[in-house]
Amino acid sequence: MKTTFRKKNTRPDPELLRLKAELLEAQGDLAQAYRQFNQALDPELVESCIYQISAVKARCNFLIRSIKERSPDAAAAAGMKGDAAWT
């Protein structure tokens, strides 16, 4: 006797999709903040870039935790371990 497994016909969670899209945007913001940091010459601009990097990292960590809470199986499959993914 052959056993077949069917995948549940579930619709993607719109909130989870929004969080993932926001995380991708935040990762782009982080890359931009690092580019600005690498080009900054004035000490005040360097300090500003450091604060910006720190803020975007905190946002990314929040989004990663939120994604994990909404979909722990998806987070495990994606290899997201630990809350401080950007530190």
C-alpha cells in the first residue's frame, strides 16, 4: 500500500509576507548605511553613520524575531538562529 502525503492548501500569511519584505528593505538600508560610513570623512558624519547602522541593526533584529514568532518552522528552515543576527 502506497502512502501519499498532501501539502496543506494554506494561503501565505500576509503579515509574514509584509515582515519579510520589510526585512529585505531594512537589509538594503543597512548596506546603504555601511556605504555611507565607509565614505564619511567628517567626525560628526562618522558618528551619525554609526548611529544609523545601530538603528537599522536593531530594526533587522526586531523583524527577524517577529518573523520567527509568526513562523518558527520557516525560520528554522531558513537557518535563522539567534536573535542578534547583525551583531
